[in-house]
Amino acid sequence: MGLVTGGNPTHYWEDSGIIGRLYDEVLGLDGIYAWDIWFVYRAGVEWTDRLPPRPDFTMHQLGSSFESKFDLPLLDSEVFAAEVNNQLALGLDTRKDLADSER
């Protein structure tokens, strides 16, 4: 397995802590700061409101007690990579369909 390449992956860093608190609200984490959580979004999702959009797929590295309390799966790199590849394929199909419809 390798790194995701091309223009699709994005990594952001912000040091104020606001993002973790906003994702706490989105994911319903009962005041637990959302960090070390991995998200996948379908192609075209944009953050347009006060809260970020709910991810289409989520995994975390916060331990098994977190997993059972919030019903979010523990990070499995192979499962996560498969979901990323699935979403990339869906996004490519969507862009192809849009290009075909514009002809």
C-alpha cells in the first residue's frame, strides 16, 4: 500500500483547537475533542455552514473504549485505504459524467 497521490488528498493544521471542537459537535462526541480522527468525504463536499459537513466515512486512533462509546471504528489502514480508493473512483466517475453532459 502506498500514499495517496495527485491533487485529491489535503491535510490542514490549525493550532487554535476550534476544528476539534466543531467536529465534536458534528460527530456527537459529548464534549470530547476530536483529534486523531480520519475522515473521507465524497467528491464535491464543501464546508458552507458554521459546522463542517458530516464525513461520509470516519475512523479513529483513540482506543477501543472510544470505539464502543461512539460507534466509530478504530483505524484499520487497509479498510480506510479501500474507502479512499472507492471514493476516488466515484469522484472520477462523477467528473466524467459531468464532462460528458457538458458536450
